[in-house]
Amino acid sequence: MSEIPLLAVHDLVKHFPLGGGLLSRPRAWVRAVDGVSFDVKRGESFGLVGESGCGKTTLGRLILRLIDPSGGRIEFDGRDFSRLNRAEMRSLRQRMQIIFQDPYSSLDPRMKVYATVTEPLRANQRISKAKRREAAAELLERVGLQAVDLDKYPHEFSGGQRQRIGIARALCVRPDLIVADEPVSALDVSIQAQVINLMEHLREDFELSYIFISHDLSVVEHICDRIAVMYLGAIFELAPTESFSVAPRHPYTRALLMAVPQPDPHRRVKPLSMEGDVPNPIDPPSGCTFHPRCQHAFDRCRAQRPPLVQVTSNHYVACCLNEGRGVEGGIE
Amino acid sequence: MMGKLLEIDNLSVQFHSPEGVARAVDGVSFDLTRGETLGLVGESGCGKTVTSLSILGLVPSPPGQVISDGILFEGRNLLDLNPEALRQVRGQEISMIFQEPMTSLNPVLPIGRQVAEPLLAHKGLSKSEAYEEAAAWLERAKIPAARERLNNYPHQLSGGMRQRVMIAMAMVCRPKLLIADEPTTALDVTIQAQILSLMVGLKEELGMALLLITHDLGVVAQMASRVVVMYAGEVVEEAGVMDVFDRPFHPYTQGLLKSMPRLVTRVRGRAHRLNEIMGTVPALTEMIQGCKFADRCPHVFQLCRKAHPGLFAIGDGQRARCWLRDYPQRRKVDV
């Protein structure tokens, strides 16, 4: 039964056209997601990290089918998305919800909290108004707000409270999977901690799986069981959080970890030298897309793109070093 | 008072709004020595940005109203200067870089022109000299092929490159003080690391002081020598960087540090739960009789709600705005 992962993504591709129109061809293609495969188990919290433009948000939207992929396959609960008809898709959608980054723009300012929270219910199920209200009140209490908040408008709440409303809305249809796209990035540290703790609680109470998208490694490490690092549309490393932070294998992951300023003035680390910007995804470098910034780069890196290979039982890396095993040993 | 570069004495900034008077900054005092890096930390709305804007006379008035016993820069009170004299200080002796490099650069002027501008305005260089100097500074800010980029517009550059342009622009006149307001918040971590090390390098080279305003305690730990923590418009703690992280005194500072998720090598299983600071920041329009943090403080007792605590000396160079200094037995152990 539990053999089938909740979500399985196979070789997913999304290319966006640049320019072009009704009659002309696109000038170029942006390879936002370029051959990504992974799966998410039931009850698991799966982290997607990477810098801006690495394709993590596009990947999240592809999974929710908010946009259509250019290639590849997504299976939810063993069922292939592309083979479902509209009605089936609709019922499957209820089992996946999203939490957005910006708590200010993701709530309709003219809708009362009650209407916002129950909107997914109205769209999907035939339930009486009274029942919906009851459900909304219960949900608000579960996320740390009160039933009296039902008739308020978003502007009456702080950023952290708004994010709680967004979470209640996502929980409303009792989903199995929540894609959380930078859910705490817009919040202050003390409020961020409140929301992270709430999300951890809810995961246990509602038996949820999370796909947690973030640029913040400390947050992802805190909340996730497994982490995938993305760069220019591809996964570079995928590992359980423990082995990820103890012995990351990809030079990019290592540089990323070293670049996070640590709140410890006794350990002032000189960041690992990684020059340059993320390359343009319209015209990515040959071979391994990281090679122009990689201090270990050698001939093979420029020539061939390394596949994501299994190094230990659950640690995967896409790197040419050490016959595809990446860098060995821990980091400082 | 040898070596004091900047002294801010009892600064308050109020904004008049329909909801009442918002005290964005409420009696803030601190100073900066030459060549030092001071971290000004706090969450959104704590008044850290408004404090920095009032140093340069950039608070829009009306609606803003700056009241202070003095903002002394090298002994001169900046509040007494006329607009022209203040303009000479700005950009020449004190420079500022902002969080969002896209909105603080002029989108319709080439970057070379923008970097050369302070030189034309303050140093009286000729146009060709100024452009030459600008190119040299862009190179020092590690912009690749800087000379070819003089005619580029901001939209042609990435976020990190734009912030490098901002830094070059702030540095051209070799200021004595650089105010950096969340300089890396909009950037990715790897780019942040590049920008921070660039700032450290240039700071040492020029021997200037840095007022680093940020919400990121990691950045402060890595950069600052002294830290001022602000909450709801007030300074709540001030100390050397080691003391702030090793023995923070104020419950707010302690709460902030404990609520940060840290990159730690996790041994099996779940990480510890993050500490939360319950509740939210009070509205700036609220009149609070006692301590402004009382409603969120785990150690709160009667006095805290009745009387407003002063910024008490705790130890060597450490000060905290908290009654626990006089009533240490009130500190609860299990929080």
C-alpha cells in the first residue's frame, strides 16, 4: 500500500517561449525546468532549495498543474495526471493545495476571512453554508486564530496572521499534499518561528506531506526530511537532511551552505569563493551548468552534463567529480 | 570624546497620521567610533530605517517630524546645517546604500554617469576625470568588464551587479561613514556573500565606519563589532557583538536569537522546536505606559506595566532596557 509514493515526478520539463506570437516563432526558449525527477512519500516534508531563477517555483506550479509541462510525467497517488479527464483532475486537485509567499497579495482584500477560507470548499463540494462556516471556525482555531475573526477583512491582520489564514484556506479541503512556496520569507524572524512551528504541528495532526520551496537553507533544514537542491532547472543533489548537512557532495551545495551567514560571532567564516552570477537560463553553459562558477571544474564538466546518480542508499548527486560521486568529506 | 564619529542624542521621529501620532523612533541614542562596524538590528517597523534616514535629513517632512538633542557628525550638529551644507555632507562624508538596488538607481541614466555624479557634484572633477575615476571604482567593486559597462543601464545588470554599482557610487568620494540599509536582503545567499566580503574589503581599505542596518542576525554576527537592538522605536539592548550572542540580557534579544532556525548538523530525527516570541509588535500609535515589550515578555511582572524602564548599564559596554536588571530574581529559568 505505502509502496506507491504520494507524488512521483518523472523527467519533468517546462520550457517557456521568449518572444514570438501568433505567426512568428519564439526567439528562444527559457528552460525553467529541465528534466527533473523525484518522489514525495506520504507524510514527508520535501524541501526544494535554490537561488532565484533556479526553477523551484515553476516546479511547484507544474506539480499543482497550475501550468502545463512541456514534457515528462507527474503521478499523484499512482495516477498519471496527463491521462485524467477534467472531472477526475478536479477531484484530484482537492488533495493538493498551495500556500503562497506574500501574505499581503495572496488574500483578496475585499473578501471576508470566512469567504476566503471556505473558497476551496465552495468550488469543490456541496455543503450547506452553515456547515461551511462551522468548518471555517474550527480551522481558524486550529491555526491559532479565533472564530470571531471570520467576519474580518485581511487588512485587519498582521503578516503572520494573514499567513495563518492562507494556511487555513489550504487545509480546508483536507489535502494530502501542500506546496508551500516561500511561506515564511516575507515574515520577521519571531513571526517566522511561529508559522514554522504551526506548520510542523499541522503536518502531524492532518497527516500532510509538504513540498517546501525556499531559498533559505536554515528554514528548509529545520522543517524538511529530504532536500533537493536546484540550479538552472535541474536537481544537483538530493539527500535526507542529515546527510545533506553533514556531507554535501555537490560543490554548489557546499558553497550554498558556506554562504549562509551564521549567527555566531566566534566563527567568522570567509565564504567559499564562488564568483559570478547564475548564468542566463536562455543560453545555459555547456556540460554541467555550474562549471563556470565551480572551483573543481575540469574538462569533462564542460563537455558532458552529469546525470543525477545514486551515491549511497538515499543520497543522489549530479557531478562529474570522483566518477560521479561528487566531493567527499564534511564541511567546516 | 576622542574618536567619536557620529553621536545620536535622544532622537525621536513622529509621523502625524489620521490614526494618531506614530512614534517611529522614540528617544534613540547611540554613537559610532571611527572605523567601527555597528549593527543596527530589529524587525520590520522597529524604526531602524527611519533612524538612519534622519541622520542624513531624509525624513519627509511633513508628515515626519524629527526631534533630537543633536545628531553630531565629527562634532557638527547635522540638524543645524542648512540644506546646502547638508548636501555637501551627503555623498561626500556620509554615503548610504539601500535595500533594493533597482529602485535606488535611476533607470534612465547609464551607470557610469550615476557613479560619476558625486565626483562632479562634490569634488569638482572634469567630466573625463570623473568617468575615469568612476570606471576605476566599478572595477574595485569587482564588476567584470567595468569600462565597457559604463554606458549600460541598470536594467541590463543583475541584482548583485546593481548592488555593486550602488557600492561604487557610495564609495567614490571616500566617505567616513557608510550607512547600509539591508544591503543584501534582496540578494541570493551566494551573491550576498560576495557583496558582504566586498564591503568588508573596501571598508578596511578606506578606514571608514559602517552602520549596518539589518534584520539578519547571521549577517550581524559575521560583520559587526557592536550591536544595537531596536524594538518598537526604542533601543532595547546595546552591546559588543560577542556579548549580544553569548549573554544577551533583554528578553527580546534572547527571544530573537532563539527563534532563528540555524544550520546545524542534525543528529537523527527532528530538530528542536523553534522558540516563538508570542504576540505581535504594538502599533506605533499606541501610548504605552510601561515597557513596550511587556505584552510579549515571558518574564513580565507588575513593574513592567507601570513604569518605563531606562537603558540600564549591565556590564562592560552592555546596556539593556529592562527591569530585570534591578529584579534579577524575576527572571524565569525555564523559558
